[in-house]
Amino acid sequence: MLTRTSKNSNRRHVHKRIRKKVLGTAERPRLNVYRSLNHIYVQLIDDLKGATLVSANSAEGKKGTGGNLAAAKSVGKSIAERAKAKGIEKVVFDRGGYIYHGRVKALADSAREAGLQF
């Protein structure tokens, strides 16, 4: 059995496993989440074209930290509004190998409340 030395290498391994199953299309793009220590980033990706359709993050135009639940909720709301403006209603959620808990869950719940379906 292969042992990994860090949480991030474990996360990347899980993300590879998830990506084998999750595919974004133009009609139903992949909602990808990246969580750093200080910020949270999210993109809607069309994997067939290899293009990012919409993106949002907690570092946009703010001073201070974006590494908390309030920032994750605002990013979720922001990505849903931008997606609706582009005519996107349904997405496939890609948690990026992170546990569906805390900031990732807050972002997903906020995006659902703002109108995205996944």
C-alpha cells in the first residue's frame, strides 16, 4: 500500500479519483472548489472544451481574510448569480478532494439557495 506524506497529497489523490467520474459539459458545467488557507476559489468549467465559463473567489476586491464561513457563503452566492447571468442553472459539484464539511459545505449550500441545482 502506498502511503502519502501530507494531507494535500491525499487530497490530490482523492480529487483524481473524483475526476474520473465527474465531467462538466456546456449544459451542465463542473463547479470546482479550491480551498486555500486564506481564501476559497470556485470555477464553472466545461471539460469538453477545456474552458472556464465563470469564476469567483473570496480574494476579489476585499482586504482581510476570506478563509471563513461568511466568505464561503458570499462566494457561493456570487458564483450562482454569475452563472444565472450566463444562463447556467444546473451544475455538477466537484468538491476538489476536500471533505464536504465547513467552508465547502457552506459554499455549496449558499449556491443552492441562490438558485444553482446540483
